[in-house]
Amino acid sequence: MNSIIISAISQGLLWAILAIGIHITYRILNISDLTSESAFALGGALVATCIVNGIPPLLATLIATLGGSLAGFVTGFLHTKLKIPSLLAGILSMTGLYSINLRIMGKANIPLNMDDTLLTNAADLLGFTRDRDATIVLGILVAIIIVLGLIWFFNTEFGFSIIATGSNDQMIRANGVNSNVTIIAGLMLSNGLIALSGALVSQYNGYADVGQGIGAIVVGLASVIIGEVIFKNKNFFITLIGIIIGSIIYRLIVALVINTDFISANDMRLFTAIIVAIAIAMTNLNFRKSKVKRS
């Protein structure tokens, strides 16, 4: 049982970065961006290809993050400059990235079991015998850096402009801000974090697969909504911490369910969809009740 919990916490911390990226588009920008599915796989494809070609794991991870940001830029360009609806722009990017990921990898799967990764390097540095133990330390460190970085960024003038764009696009334009720039920047930041998550998860799993991003957006949404249900405080710091805890809780639920005879691993996507549907329904019902009481 302890090994299940440790594994769930390790994965939850890495997948929390994906959830934070999805929160930026889903909650802050108010955009449904499907680029995340392939951006997650892109992160894994880039980091695996770089590592097997002798590039240091840290640099490979940074390259994967940059690749995700470029994917977000493409989606933002399609949406803002070519006036393609955000949902369709995300679908186009997601579809195109599948072929790009295959081109990058040269095949559908790249194993990393025989290569040094960021996690094995962290384990050696910290003196751990198991990579997953080092993953918890590394995951916490990365989470702290991301949370503090985002808090600083969204308290800058440009960060406030991104938040305002998601709240009221017309108002921000009336105040002389180019909302096209803020939308593109938000999508680049979001998909960069998602690709970073994909790169770390691939190194944790010991392989990169072209289809590993399928269902990633639902997993991210599950973490976001679980965090929102538990932490109702709208403070940005609490929101980010809630997302991280929500990701860990989701992974714990998945681990416990898989280790029962009730649901098989093949049913996990259906199980995740049900969790998200229930969580969203609970959130909407609570919102309506509070609205009725106020009126």
C-alpha cells in the first residue's frame, strides 16, 4: 500500500504541471484549448529524442518546454490572426502535432530505460536508490518554482492583462491592450507547462509514446475541478495549491481503483470522464444554490 501511495504522489506532482497549464487556458483565458493533448506528447517526444541523442536531460527538458510553447503560439496565431475559432484552432494544432511528433521520434515509441534522465540524475544527486523517491523531491521543487513564478508573473502588468483578456476581451481592447498578444502569450505559457509535464512523465515512465497525450486534457480538468471543489478560496496561490493536491488525489483514486477488481486499466478513461462530469455537476449545482440564496 505504501508503494502505491508513493507512486501516486510522484505521478500526481508531475501531472499537476499539466493541470496548471490547463487551468491557465480553461479558467484564466476562458478558452477550450485541445492543443494540450498533443503538446503533452510533444514534450515527451522532444525530451526522449534529445536524451537518446546525447543531449543532457535538463537541457532536453527545457527544449521540450520550448517546443510546447511554440505549439501554443501556432494555436494562438490560428485563432487571433487567421480568425479561426479557438476550439477548431486547437483541433487543427492537435491533429498536425501528431504527425510532427512521429517525425521527431521517427517511430511510435522511444524507450529511455537505458539512458540517464532528469529523475535518475536527481536520484544520484540525492542518494536515493529508487527514482520514484527522487521524483517526489524533484516534483515538489518544480511545483514550487512554477507556483512562485506564476504568482509573480500574474501580478505584473502583462499578467494582469492576460487575466483581464479572459474576463472581458472588449474591455481590455478599449484600454489599449492588444488582446491578440495576451491570448497568444497565455497559450504559449499554458502549452509550455503541459509539454514540461509530458517531458517529466515520459522520463518517469521510462519511455515516450506518440499516443501518451490522449485523454490528457480530461485528466488535467479532473485535477483542476477536484482542487476547486476542495479549496473554494479564490486566492490564486490557494488555487494553484488546490490544483496540485487535486492532481495527487486523482492519482490516488486511480491507483486504488486499479488495484481492485471493480475497474480494469482499460476502463480508466471512462472512470475519469465520470469523475469530471460529477465534479462539474457538483460545482454548477453549488453555484446555482448560492445564487438562489443571494436573490
